Amino acid sequence: MAGRLEGRVAIVTGAGSGIGRATAIKMASEGALVVVNDINADTAESTAAEIRAGGGSAEARPADVRQRREVDALIDETVARHGQLDVLHNNAGGGNTVRMLELSDEAYLGDVALNQHSVFFGIRAALRVMVPRGRGSIISTASAAGLGAVPGLSAYGSAKAAVIMLTRCAAVEYASSGVRINAIAPGSMGTPAFAMWLNSMPVGLAGYEAQIPQNRLGRPEEIADAAAWLASDESSYVNGAVIPVDGGCWAKLASPTFE
């Protein structure tokens, strides 16, 4: 399974399912030893087992990335076991779909902890070990909801906007060290749960997809491809970037339609 990440050690958080699982599998297929993180030990091990079954190298490491001590331990133990950390993909995330007046304090703080604090803890912990080595790639999963407002996603969207600014600040501060920090902003992904939810809404799956310039939902593997590229030397001069992977939605002006 040799490839662009041969000989490198990567951590992917939230890798028990979805984008994280696809990214862990992709990075392993490119030759990386992948530390599969998830808050759920069983799903983390499931991803790691799938990688090993395909001939790749992976180990499961459950941890709650909302907790600073657990993030520090995840990074430190990886370096202690493998002698290095070359790639960190801060991917864990999720949020409530509630309009602002109905958003409780607990739900707001929970969204910020999962989507913003976890990324800050991850970037800082990774920098501590990457800067002295003079190399490394840190990638964070932002969101289209961090680029523009989506009704019902005020806490999630604001936390993802913070991910974008954390990425830019860290990239500017540490670019001269040889460490690169970038983010990916996925659009709507075609997970079974999301597609089923869309079909229950008045717009329906087909009506929703018709509003996307590419006329379809994205696939987790398409985010994984972007992450693997950012992890590799092929993106060696890409730093502080926020890359929308959204089928053209960010490029489209949200103007009143004549149709």
C-alpha cells in the first residue's frame, strides 16, 4: 500500500464513521500508519480493522477530543509509540440543528467544545511536537456552514468559522517552522442518514440536489482525497488555505432566482 504518505504517522480524529473513516482508510492506502481516534472504542477499532484487513497499518485509540488532557495524551502517546507525528486531521465534529432562540446554553457550549475547542487543542498539541522537527501537516474539517450562515446552525456554524480563523492564525504564526496548517470546508455529504432526512422534508433529496451546481451530494471519500493531498508533499506550498469541497455551492451567489 505504498504511496504519497509512505513512512508517515497520521492521527485522524472522529474516524469511526463518515469523513473520518474515509480519511483514515485513504491515508493508510497512501502508506501512512494511521492512529484511528474516536470517542467510541468499537467504531475506532472497526475502522482500524478494515485498514489492516486491506493490508494497511492502523491502530485504534479512543479519546474524547473535547478534553484537553485526552488530546495531549493522544498526541504524546502516538509519538512515544512511533517516534513521530507527521499528520493530524482534526475531523471530529457535529452539531445541533436548532434556531438561536431555541438553542439551550448546554447545546451551544457542547457544539463549541466539540467543533472549536477540540481543534484548538489538537493544533496546539501537534505544533508542540511538529515544530521542533521542522515539518508536519495539520488539517482541520471546517464546514460550508462556517463560510456562510445556515438557518438552525448558529452554534455549529460559528464554531466552524472559528476553525477557519484558528487555521489561518496558526498557519501564519508557524509557516516558517515548516509545519503547514490548512482546513477543508465540506458541503452537504450524502450519508444515508442525511439522505433519509432530506427525503422526509418537503424539498426531498432530488429537490435539494438540484440546488447544488454539480446536482448531487458529496461523498466522504471526496473529502478524504482532499485531506490526503493536503497531508502530502504535493501541497507543499499550500498553507493557511480553506478549501471548499462542495460541488460549487460556495462559488454560487445566493441571489433571488428568476426560475
